[in-house]
Amino acid sequence: MSISKITGAVVLVMGLSLQSMAFAENTPTYSTTATPISELLDNPKTRVVMDRYFPSLADHPQASMFRGMTLKDIQPFSDGRIQDKQLKAVDHDLAKLK
């Protein structure tokens, strides 16, 4: 095998690797521990999930105060209204979104 064929193969493999990395970086990943509530409420796709599990969250009187926080961040202040199993279910549904 000639050097030019080996070099071409290496360049091809590197290009495919970079392309898949770029695709992975452009695919949004949402979670209850890392994504701010504002992003989950403002995105139409994630809003559907939020409304399913927490239908009154967007209209909460203190929504402006916690929009920069995550669901996990506000859980301790929810008086038990945000349960671990709900967060797990939300994460499961968010992971399905592209």
C-alpha cells in the first residue's frame, strides 16, 4: 500500500470522526440537573415535557426567581411537590428529544 493511500485513509477516518463529534456537540442534551428551567420552558419541545409533569410551574408566582435554576436546584424548596421519581421521568423524556 502506498503512502498516499495510507494518508488518504487516515484523513478519511479523521474526517468522519470530526463529523460525528460535531454532530454530537450540536445535539442538545437536556436534564433536570443541568438545564435551566427557563430553557426547558421556552423551548416548545421541552415545554411539552415540563407541562406534562409540572403543569403549573410556568405560571408559578415566583417563576421569575427560579427560571435560572434547574429543577433539581428548586426541589428542596418545593415542599415535596418535586419528587426524585418525577425528575427521573422528566430526564427520560428529555433524553428522547432531538
